[in-house]
Amino acid sequence: MKWFIFLVFIGGLVFAWIRYEDQIMKFVSEMGEDKPIPAKPADNGSGAGKNIPETDPESNNQPEPVPEESDPIALKYPMPDFKPLEEYVDNWQKVPASAFPREVILKTKATFIIGDNVGSTTRQVGSKNTALSIINGQLVITPHKSSILRAHVAITDTNYKEVLNGEYEKYQERKRREIRAQRERARAIAASESREVIPQTNTTPSASVTVATASRLPKSVLNEYENKIGKIPAKDANGRVALMVQSIQQGDVSEINLNEISHWGPVRYELVDRQPYWTGTVNYKTNSLFGTFDTEAMALIRNSKVETWVYTGSLEEVP
């Protein structure tokens, strides 16, 4: 009898659990059902119920961009053709001196020799060191620049490749920003030259750079500008801006060599960071760890003096 009562009790528990599980599943099923989408109101003549065509919110009805191969400004300022870093360093066999020193982190333990092999010490995984050079395919590292300790390790035993690749990615993005800014400036110049009215100096600029070619300025406007920032810089017999030549010759910039300049641009009145200058540009090639690239620099001139040199577009100072 006791066994019968026990079996009835167990059966009741099983039945109750099944009913409870059914209710749970029904609730979950109802929660997951797709709700019907309300129908749009019918058109009553007021236009409220008309079907409005869907539009791309990012398009803003803007015209299609001009392909770069058909854009003269893009052709004048092309995006650099960046090669894999391994090509510039000959698959890590010919890394230029400009790639050192660099801080690196050890991925394996390394033994450092003290001076002329008078002793040694070990540095652990994760320790920071300074990469000094590559000799016979191995990276020469030291705990810090002034240390006499040296270790020769495989490049892959450190994060040296990752460090240089990270710098290369930043360099590429900086150059792309520079080119985009150069194109923007060129379009601003083209827009200003297409207008008959030259913007006046007492107008607050809406952008960081407002520009007008000096040779196209009306006499009255040119006089106004000269009263503000000095006489327009003169060019020599070779079409070079004399003040810029003088600045280069006296060593104001180390990167620009007179003999390597391929083009001299016109003198312009320009607002740079909301300050008025006479500007002149030069084109030349620069050699870097990451290849050789066409470069354009601009002299900012005021009161018959070159105040500084900057890269057009980015406005970073030229070394």
C-alpha cells in the first residue's frame, strides 16, 4: 500500500512539472512572435497617407563624386602608391639607419653581454629594450641607450616588426590626410579664381584657409593687403621667390634643397590659421624610411620675411 501511495505521489509531481513546462514554453513562444506591422493610412487627398520613397540618409542628394582619373586636382595631387614595408627594408635584410633607435619588447629571454664579454646578464620576456641596429640579420638591442649591455637576437624575438609596421600605418594615414588637405586647398584656389569679387580682408573666414592668387588681385585690394602684411614678395629672373631662396640658403629648412625643387608656385594672399600671409609653394621629393614621395611645402611670408615653412595641407612645420 505504501508503494502505491508513493508511486501516485511521484506521478503527481511529474504531471505538475509537465504542465508547468508547457506554460513556460507557451509564454516564450508568444514573446517571440513577430508583431503585425500597422498598415499605412490610406490617402485621403491631404497627402498624409502617400507612400514616401525611401532615401539613403547619407546621400543628401549629392552628385556622384568625380572619378580621380577625371579630376585634374586629384591628378595633380595623387594618393601615394604605398608598397609593403618589407619591400622598403628588403625583407628586413637592409633596414636603414633611420629605423633606429626604437623601443622594443622581448618575446623570449635574452642574454646580454657586458662590455668586451667580461660578463653577462639575462633579461626576461616582456622587458623593454632599445633596438640599435641589425647585424648579420640579428637585432642588436640594449636595455637603454647609455647601457654597455648588448644582445643579438632574432627580429622575431621582439616586437620590432610590429613597431615599424605601426609607424608605417600612421605615416600612410598622415600622407593621405595631407593629400586630401592639398586637394581641398587647390579647390579653394580654383573657386576663388572663378569669382569676380575677391574676398576682403575684413571678412571673417569660415574656414582655416582662405586664399587668392596675388597676380589676380585688383589694385585696390592688393594695396589693402600690402598695408596689412607688407609688400608682395618679388620673384627673381628664374621665377623663384627671392625671399624663399634666401631662407633656404641660410638654412631655415634642412629638408629643402634649391637644386631639388621641381616647381615654384605663384605668390598668394592666404589666411593660415586665420592669420594673413603672403605664401609661396615649392615642389620637391623627400626620402623617408617608407620610400620617396612628392612633397609640396609652403613659405609663410609677412613684412618681407619668411616666418616659417609648412607642408601645404597639413600645415605641419617643415624640418
